[in-house]
Amino acid sequence: DRIVVAGDFNAIGRHQPMRNLVAGAQLRDAHREVGEGLGLTWPDRLPIARLDRVLFRGLEPLSLSVGRAAGSDHRPVTARFTAKPA
């Protein structure tokens, strides 16, 4: 199955419910695989945490970047994927 789950999870990676979600749904974290740096997304002006994530299964990540916010206190995350070879 191909799935992408992206958004503000309000949880750092060590947060147990977050770990349970990732493990239980067999998801992978795009930032861990192809992101650069710490990938901090919150708050925008001086980020201290990575709360916004792109989780996936059944695809291959090509890139993940964190941008500058416009009208939000979270920085936007953009990810690109390709179909996983059979």
C-alpha cells in the first residue's frame, strides 16, 4: 500500500504515541531518510522542535525540505516521492 501522512503532529519523534503510530502503521519518516539538518519546524522565528512531519509507506522519498512560514507559526515541509520499484 502507498500512503503519505503529513502534517502537524504536535509531537517530537521520541514521544511514545508518535513512536506507536509510526511502528504500528509501518511508516517511515521522510526527513530521516532524505531531509537535511535537524528539520526543525516550530516555532517559525527560532525553531526548537520538529513537530511537522511527512510519514510514508510504499514509496521512495526523493527529497524533503523545510521552508519559511508565511502566516503560520510552523515552517512548511515539502516532500517529493517516486513509486517504489516492484
